[in-house]
Amino acid sequence: MNASDNAALKAEQAETQDDPVSALKGFQWIEVFGGYTWYLLLASLPVISAFLRLIGAGDVPYLGPLVFHFVVMLTAMAGSYTASTGDHLKLDLGLDSRKEKWAAALRLSRDLVGSFIIVQFFLGSLEMLFVAFLDERIIGIPIQVFVAFIPLGFFGILFHWLRLRARGMLVLAHAAVLILGLFTSFPSLLSILFEVSPSVPDLFFSIDQLWYGILPPLIPVLIIVIIAHVPLGLPLFAVLGGIGMLLFLRTGSGPGIILYEGYAVLDNSAISSIALFTLTGYLLSESKASERFIEVFTSMFGWIPGGMVIAAVLVSAVFTTFTGASGVTILALGGLLYSVLHGSGRYGEKFTIGLLTSSGSIGLLFPPSLAIILYGSVAGVNIRDLFLAGVVPGLILVLGISLFGIYRSIRSHNEVIPLKASRVFAAVKDAFWELLIPVVTLVLYFSGISSLLETSAIALIYTLVVELFIKKDFTIRSLGRVSLKSMRIVGGVLMILMLAKGLSAFIVDAGIPQRLAEFVQTGISSKIVFLLLLNLALLVTGTLMDIYSAIFVVVPLVLPLGEAFGINPLHLGIIFLANLELGFRTPPVGLNLFLSSYRFRKPLTQVYASIVPFLILQVLLVLIITFVPQFSLWLVGAA
């Protein structure tokens, strides 16, 4: 992709982000219409089921299988739409903005590697469709009808990948790579032929023998090539899925096994709730709820030195908890909170940027955090208990930053805002219906009235009613814009979950976690030393990987180690998430640092300098959480 092509891509993405509904083109209409449909069904069926159960009429028939396959279809369509806007999660070091010839060459290399991987995902999804689901039905409908959306989604991803990159003479280069990808995934092609054809020509068996003679020795080289393209902006779903696919190819299994593992991992009500909580969070962040929350917390705590810092931290925690993405909090609320803090004249620019960057992911330990939901699903830990385990450590992090804000405010002799009951009452009254959202969510779930999936659906519909009809922050058209924004996050996250599961499955099947545990035990006998090294390893992981990828890839490795050293599984989960949360803002490549630099239009070096005191404080707080397990286990009653 040359500089002009890259500029065209950026212009197209900007148009889509400014008015995403009116900018929809061609295949995007299929993706978006499908995404809206599955969103609607995914939200409505659990609520209907909860209502029927409440009045004693039983559950919706086939609710579990239907919801599962709605999530499958939503993942496929959202993943395809996310590809159309170029928003799949990746490590972005600014390569696309460079105009030098070397940058163009690196972009071309990355784009060709992407084509090589994605075409194999498409072929693997076809193998799964034709081979794995022959006679199964749901309410009389063949499962293949639902599963067909997976190859449709990967076709869309491949189509958009090529549409945005294969231009001019580059079409020939991409065509050659696609042919190479088809040869690499030949086991899947052969499986499809066995299913659809009564006889397979001898030529294909000759190609199969050639495949076994050529490809397996090249697998390590291909894996290194994929890893080398991570800093160049290769999407993480392609990285994780591509590595897992190649590892299975070395055993003679085609890409279909990766797609089947990914399909199976979506069969989890906790995974289903991720999409619904994400849209709930986006409705809150895109409405004026953030302004109302800030007014509530400022009126309550403004009389305390550092009260505005407390308000900013609490608002950030609430929004990160529901969106599940620290980046959303920084991008959506950063400007508003910056103007509140720095614009007041009480806090300097350096302190404000450091505070907002460090607070962007502070809500990940509070229910109904999507990170906790996913960790519990992967680790096999009770999600309700894990929610409880995260409350006190989360409060410790919030309290630590708040006390630091109070200290800085006292030292700077900042003026405080007088406490006025009338202002507090007016602020609470204005935000009353939105303040009930976390209350309703927690009461419904922890009381056992509704399941996690039902709770997420009720929270979404409740928020929709509040913002659309009571507060009237949205129109039907603007609601479509918000839904598309959330669909990009859902598509990016669920596609990573789907394809990372294959790599996770290979790691487990190969017995790597057990061998790693044995190796570590032979070299480390002290639990304290192990915990220190674990914190360091997870901190580094958090700087290099997004939290969703890390959970799928790293958790299977960490669980046997925790068991070997006698660490409670709930406490281990909190240690894991707290360190990844810290890694997001650790220089030089923590994700929140890049987002903060972009949002506040400051050089990365300036963001690095602003984050240092907060980083030191939070490292100490994470160590306290690590070495005092009672904080994590007290509410659970397992201390």
C-alpha cells in the first residue's frame, strides 16, 4: 500500500467514524443488518425467559442453543464489519502514517501475511461447515444454517482486507499469497472434497504427499514470520489464530480444527453477556451520563481536598467496568475529565494526564467486569465468587489513587467546593435512573434472581429505555451510530477469543502448562520469589498483549503454576487481572499510553513522564494485593 492508498484508507475510516450509518457501503449493509438482528434477539430472548420463569411459565424453549448461535452469528458479522473499518485490535506503532519507501515495503509485507492467514481461516470455516455438522438441528433448523455465518464472516474479513490493500499491481502479489495459503491449508480442502465428492481424483492425493514433504519443516519459520509482523500492525486475531493454526498443521490437522475450537468456546453464557454489557457501556459513554455522573461525584466529594480527583477516578471505574475496555474510557471521557480537572485551574496538565491515563483501566476488578467474566470462563472459576474477590482489591486501587489526589491537593493548597445538600440532591435526581444501573445489575445477579446472561440483557434494555425515552440523549438514528461503535469492539474482541482458543487448546493438549510447572518448581522453591516473578511476567504480558488475548493464551500456563505453589484460584485470578491492568499503562508500549497520547495530543515521552508517580503507587498497591490474599478472599469467605 503506497502513501496515497494509505491516505485513502484513512479518509474512508474517518468518514465511517464521523457518520457510520450513512457511510455504509455494499457488503457492510449485510454485516450491520445481521449484527443488529442478532443483537436484538440476543438481548430480548433472555429477558423474555426471565419474565416467563418469574410468572411460573417456564423458560424459552431451546434458549441456550439459540443464544449460543446468535452469538456465533453476531461474532461473524461484527468481525466482518470491524474489518471493513480497519479497527481490529493490533499493536499500532504508527507504521501506517509513515510515507518512506521502507515503511511502504513493511506495510506490503504485513498485508501479504494477513492475506496468507485469513484465506486459511476462510477455508477452515468451510471445512467445519461441511464436515462437523451434518445431521444436527435446532427447532427443526439445521445447525449448518447458523454455522454458515462463520465462513460468510471470514469471507467478509478477507474481502475487506483485500479491498483496502490489494490495489493496482499489488493484486498479483496478493493472488500469489492466496494460492500459497490454499496450499498450506490443503488438509482442510481435502476434507471438504471427501464430504462433497463421491470420488477424489488421484491428483489431490499426490498434492497431499507433496504437502507432507514440504510444509511441516517450514512451520517454525512461518510462526517466526507471523510474530515478526506483530509490531507492524498485523491484527491480533490473525496473529494468535495463525500461530495456533500452524501448530495444528504440523500435526496434520487443517485450519478447520481452529475454527471448531473457536465455535465451541462461544458456547458459554458468560461469553454471550460480553456483547450485551459492551453495548450497555457504549450507551452510557456516548450519552450525557458521564456529565451527570461527574456532577454527582463532584457535588458529593468536592468539599474534600482532592475531591475532583476522587470524582474522576470513580467515573472512570464505573465506565471501564461496563465497557470492558480501558481505551473506551480514555477516548470517550478523557476530554471531558481533562477539562474538569485541568480547566478548573487546580491541577496541572502533567498531573491530569497521568491521573486519567492511570485511571483508564481501574474498573476492571469490579463487577460486572468483562475481564472477570472471561477469566472465570477460561479458568473454570465461579464467576460470582470472582466478582466478589475483585471488590476489595478494586477498592484498594481506587482508594490509593484517591488518597494520592488528596495529598497533592493539600500540598498545592487547592480550594475545595463547599458541600451543598441542594446541589447533591439536584445531581442525584438528574442522574437517578442511571445511578440505578449498577445497583440493578448487582442485585439481580448476586441475589440469584437472574443469570449473568439475563442480567446483561436486562441491564442493556434498562439502559436503552433510560437513555432513549427518559433522558432522551439518543434518537433512533444516533442509536444506530452507537451500536456500530460497540459492534467494532465486539467484533474485535470476540474474533480474538474465537481464534485464540485454538492456540490455547494446542498449548493444553501438548502438556505445556504441566511441563512449565514442573520446570518452575525445580528452580524455585520459595512462594514469595514465585509471586514476585509471576507479577513481573504478567506485567510484561500486559504491556505487550490485550487482556482478552492474554487470558486465553496465558491463563492455561499460569493455572498449574498457581496450583503447584498453593495459591487460591480466586486470588490468582485477581493477581492476574491486576497485573494486566497495570501493564496497560507501563512504558514503553502499554496500550493506554498510546491512547492517552492520541487523546490529549501529547508526545509519548510527555505521557511517560506524567504516569511515573501513579505507576510507582500502583505497583505498590498490586504487590499488597498479591501478598495479602485476605483482601481477595474476605468477601468470598475463603480466607
